[in-house]
Amino acid sequence: MQNWRDTMQAELPGFRDRIRPIYLPEGTGGMHITMTPDQILELSERGADAGQRFLTTFSWDNHLFARFALLMRELQRNLVGAGDVTLASTFAQAFTPEFQRTLTEHATRTVRGEAAVYTDDWGAAARDRTLDLLDLAAGWVTPSSLSFLQGPAPNPAPTMRMAPRI
């Protein structure tokens, strides 16, 4: 794994099914530039074995379903919560009438010196589309048998967040 984020992500459904471990004997891999040809061949064979295991055990349908269920679970949790269980920080709770007025009456602003990138008309359309999205997501929790928050929560718990592309 490259870093802690890769390691944590590897545990999530829809990610872990794409990973096959390759255990390296001591003195191989990494910066061991003095490996013998036999050691290099053994590593190559281990990689080929892992690739073969992947080809015979990976299910694209299961992979897509796991990613879909995880995404929809997090969308529901972040947009509207679980229905009867109120989460303190859902987007629906943050999208207050006051903020909606701000969108429609004070959206005109500059971004990095460019005039009127966002306008009040844009703000009104953004408000309307967001309300439509929240209405749609609110329907996900009724009936509860169709909620995306069914079953045990993934471990480790996923989070939706924006991060810079690096």
C-alpha cells in the first residue's frame, strides 16, 4: 500500500475485492536492488499467482453492487439521514430557509476576480434543484425496507468528503 489512505480504503466494500496480497520474503521488494535473478523470478511468479487468483475469484457484478450500495448508503446518510433516526449534520438540516433565501437574493458574487460567475438566477435554479434532490432522497427512507441504510454499517465507517486531487 502506498499510504494510510490506501490501507484504510482497502478495507471498504467495493475496494477490498480488487486487492490480492503478495507476501514478500525478507530481502525482496522495495529498494532491494541487489536481489538475485532467482528472487526476482520468485516475485514475478507470486505476482502471476495473485493475478490468476484475481481472475478466478473477482466478480464484476458483486464489485459494482458493493460500490453502488456503499455510495447510496452514504448519499442517504449525508442528505437526509435514516428517517426515524435524525442525524445532527444532514444536508437537509443545513439547507435552511435562510440559506435558500441567500441563494436566491444574494448569489451574485465574484470568484477569483471574475464578475458574476454566480448570479441570483443561478441561485434560484440551484435552490430548486437542491430541493428536488432532497425530496427524492427523502423518499429513500420510506418504506424503511427500501432504505439504503439496511444491514450492518461498513467497517471501517466510510465518509463522503471532498479532497484535492493529488
